[in-house]
Amino acid sequence: MLGIFLLALTIRSAWTLDAATEDGFKLTGGSDPYYHKRVVDYVMENGEHLVRDEMLNYPYGANNNRPPLFDWSIAIAGLVLAPFFGDAAESTWWAMEVLPAVYGALIVFPVYAIGRAQFGREAGLLGALFIAVNSGHISHSTISLADHDSYVIFFGTCAFFFFMRALTEGSDARWVADWRSAESIKRGFADFLQSERLALGYAGLAGMTLVLVALSWKGFPYLMVILVIYLVSQMVINQFRRVDSLTTAMLGIVALSLPILLALPYYWSMGFISPWWDAPAYILLAFIGASVLLVPTRDMPWLLVLGGTVTVATLGYLLLTYVFTDLGFLLFSGQGYFVRTKLFDTIAEAQPPTFANFVFSFGLVSVWFGFFGLIWMAWQLFANRLWKKDYLLILIWAAVALYMAQSAIRFIFNATPVMALLSGWVTWLLIERAGFGDVLDAWRHYWGRHGPTILFLALGSLLVGFLTFFTVGPLVGFLVGILLLALMLSIGHMAAGEDQYSLRDRLGGLRRAFEIKRPTVAFVVVGLLLLPNAFYGYDAAVPYDDKKDHDTGVYDFLRYSLLRPEEYQYDQRNNISLYPDGVSGMYNRTGVCNLAAYTTKTDCEFNSGRWSASPIWYMGITGPSFPASYWIDGLEWLAEQDTELPLVVGLRFLGHRHRRASDRGRQLPVRLPNGRQLHHRAVGGGCAGATALPAGRARSGPRERPLPARDSRNHAHLLL
């Protein structure tokens, strides 16, 4: 597990570290990370959370709507690291850059823990490996993406693990013998609290991890919804099976009430009760109501109980749909993500993903393994009547997560842990069916006690030949693989010593050990799962500015002509005699500058040009993107203007300067911190509703002096 964790951390940091830190600290992921940095800086300077921000909703101001724990975790890490850097400002920047990748890499531990508890150690390891290289997860958890996503999913997955442990430790004993007797109810609850301390403790841990999420992200109710759907489904199934549901209900109440109660002071003091706190509170009340209907009616006919429950649920739905419409929209729309509105049509992350985006986020083959695991788990639960409560929780978690993922791009990331779990489980089932353990037994039988060692050396020889096949050429790769394999087998034969088996007998045993299903399964696991997923993860970790260099490296690595197109020279692209059929479908490793005088990327960008790399061939599905150099240069210049004026005055001057653009009819974009982009005609006095960060007066015209050397202090606070 330590190796998988280090692999996950390396992938999330190796290719973004230099881009994020070598020329001043930069963040990726839009404007949200920069606002988080603003909050962290405020915490470091004042020792308290940023509550009221006059730069929000300028010029009116607004409360900072980002809960504090994620930002405070970075600030505290910056203080802890300060002695190692000698400067709290620099250590805070490093914490800002690195901590999201650490949270992202830590996800392997809860995924492994859940997989081991439910499907076995091997399935847990495969699930952890899949999430370590998952492109959908890596794209939201690299160094420099200082948003709360990796933090939220790590603690959310931990919450599911703790709740599964609570379900495993809890029993379905009939604690209350007679629900019509107050004395029986009192005695039953006393016995329950005495006997189920461990289960209640795990439920409390689940609730506390939900608190960590609730105090970092206002979207935490989606985790509660998954638990409520599971709990109500479990209690309905218990009605059919005549099983007591008191333990299930109490564990759910403990886990769900803690985030509601402990997050209340923050949401109340910030004025965020509606809609961010009251929605999960209503969810908790709905679950308590369902428990009141389904727990005390244990001994009543299930048809009567479920009929009454359906009637009450239908009545509640109608009231929320036609009477309490605002509350109904709040609860049924997923706060807008599941119901298309004009507002959410303007938010990129709220749009449904394309089929290709959905598939490649989980892995081209892994996604279908995940769907098969979902179906197979449902079959085991309902057809084979394997009524495991934690199985049902994973089933509902996966179903809800996949529904959310296909509804909005934002939720693909949230579904990656459970999809990694299911695909790891199905992969291990496939490996078990292949019976690779029999191969070891056969090699040990025919090749003596060194048989397993010789087997792995033989597989290594084939791997070397496989790599040589692509890097040097097909014929050389084939010959290298065969010669190394023959050498390893000869060494194994000599190491076995004199026994009853000749070399011919050993080769015959080798043939019998390798049934056709085994190399087929090995090809599926290695060639269709591990290698493609690792490549997608590698692609997701490489910044877009560097993808062309990596893409060219892949092109150079693949020497086999079937795996790469022919190359053409950019300056000869219109040469009909050289390329009579044109250059469509051909590869080019160069690029072009919009300033014709410059032919290299360095010269182009140094002279304020824009370098456009030729299209990439193998990479580019996803990846981090940093602000372009001309943005950094312009914002650094802007940060130096009017430094003697208060921020609000500087912003008013900025609005006044933009008035001339408005008079000419130009539309100026204002980037909002949640990804929306508002186009409006600029007017004096600033932009109401937008997020305004420290800036000075902007002057038009080309710059007449070189921009100052970049530092790590100001430009992070200047994205609007």
C-alpha cells in the first residue's frame, strides 16, 4: 500500500511541480484556487477566518461562502512547515500547492480498506491501484489545483468506510420486544446502547468525517442523500424479511445528525441556513420520519406498512411539487445540477458529460468492469439472497454516483472511488477464474523449488522483448524476447539439477500450465486495464502547456509504423511535390507563432507572442492548465499600479477606465469564482455581482518598459 500511495503522489506531482513553482507560484483550475489563496492569506495575517469580503459582489460586499476547514488545513500546514522554509509566506505557498495532491493520493487508503473488507485483500489492492492512476481523479487532485475536491472525496470515502464498519459490527437483534409497551421500549433502548457501543462508535466516526466535509464544502448533502437512500432501502427490505430495523435506523441517525448539529453554528453565523443548511436538515427529518414508520411496525403485515409508507411518500412529493415549490425544487433538483435552468446552463461543470468524457474518466475498459460489478452485486443480493448490508450500501453508492456523474461533469470526480472499487473487484474475480496459482504449482512441480523464480524471470524476458518491439523494431523485439526466454529456461533447467524430468518434459509441463484462458486474462488485465489506465492517468497529470513535448516523446517511443503516423515538416506543409496528398493525418512535432518573425516557442513568448503547438496525437483527453504567460505579465504590471490607494478606490478607478470601452460598445468578460462567465457592458463604479480582487488602474496601449521579474506574491490575487 505504501508503494501504491507513493505512485499516486508521484503521478499527481511529477509533471506539475515545475510548472507551478519554477517561475513564481501559480495555481491551476480556474479562479477558485486563487480565491482559496486569498482566504488562506487572510487567515495567516489575521489569525481568523475571512467572514466578510468587500471584494465579493463588488461594490456591495458579501460573506465569504467557502466553509473554513479546507483553507485552515492549508494555513496550519503552512505554519508547521515555516521553520523548514524560513518564511511563513513561502511555506504557505508550498502547502497551497502540495496539499491537494496529498489529499488526492491519500484516497488509496480508504479505497483499499473498503475493498479489503468487502471483497478481499487482493481486490482492495487492485481498487487502490486503479484509483491511484485514475484520470478522472487525477485531473482534480494534482499539485497546484488548490480546490477542495480531493479533500472532500478523501473524507467522504472515509465516511463510507466507517459507516460500513458500523453496519458490519451492528446486529439485527429484536431490541424492543413490544413497541406498544413503554417499559419494553425503555429496556430495549438501554440494551441496544449497552450492546452496540462499537457500532455506534463507527457511526460517530462516519458522522465526524461528514462534519469535516460539511465545514469545507456546501455540497455535502449529496453524501447524506446516498446514506438516506441506502438506509430507507435497507429498512424496506427488512420489512419483507421480518428483520428488526432499530439498529439500522439508530446508526443512520447518529451519522446523519452530527454534520447537521455541528455545522449549524457556522452556517447560522454566516447567514447560509437557506439553502445550504436547511436542505440536509430536511433530509435528516425525512429519514427520521421514515424510521418512525418502518421501525415500530416491524410485526405488522408488510403490505400494510409499505402501502402506508408509499402513501405518505406520495403525499409528501405532491405537496413539495405543487404547494411548497421552492423547498421541492431545492430537494429534488440537487441544488440545480439535476434540473436544467438558465443559470446552470451557463456553468460548464453543471453540463452533462459527453460519452467519451464519461468513459475515459474511468478507463476505457474499467468503466465496463465497474458496470458489470454493479450488475453482479445486484444479482448476488437479490437472486442469490446474499443480504449483506454493506454490499447493499456499495450498490446504492455506485448507482447514485453514476447517475450523478452522467448528469453533470462535476460529479464524475465524485464517482471515481466506487468505480475503482468495483473494477478492482471484477478484475480480481477474473484473475481468480484464470487460476494463476495452478501455474506456480506446475512450475514448482516441473522446475523444482526454483520454479516460481524461473517463471518470473521468463515473464520478465517476454516483457523486455515487448518493450524492444516498440522501441527498436518488431524483428529485434521478437528475437530479444525469444533469446532471453531460452536463456532463462536453460538456467532453470540447470538449477533444477538431476531429477526424473528432462528438458523436454519440463517444456511439456510449461505448455500444459498455460491454458489459453491464462494468457487471455493476462492480456486483458495488463494490456486493456493497467497500461491504458496508467497512460490516461499520465495524460491527466501533464499540463497542457507541456503536452506537446510529452506527445512527441510517445511518438518517438513507438517505433512501429502501425502505431504512429508519418511525420511532416511544418515549413513544407504546402509543398505539393513533397506531400501530394496533403498533410492531413500526418504528425508534426513543431508549432507556429502568431508573430511570423519567431520560429521557437521561447523567442515567441519572450516577445509577447502566442505559441500554438501543432495538434497532439496521443494525449490531450484532460489535464491541468496554468494561466498563460501574457496573463501573468499583465496582472503583475496591474498589481504595481496605484499601490498607494485603498483597494476599493483602486477598483473604482479600474471601473472608470473601462468606461471608454463601454462607450465603444465592447463587451468585457468578468470571470466569476464558480466557473460562470458574465458578459456585460462595463460601467463606471465596477461590476456588481462579480468577484473583484486587488487591482489597480489599468492603462491602455503597449507597455513601454520591460515587466518586472515575477515573484510569488501578487499575481495569484488578481484573477477576476
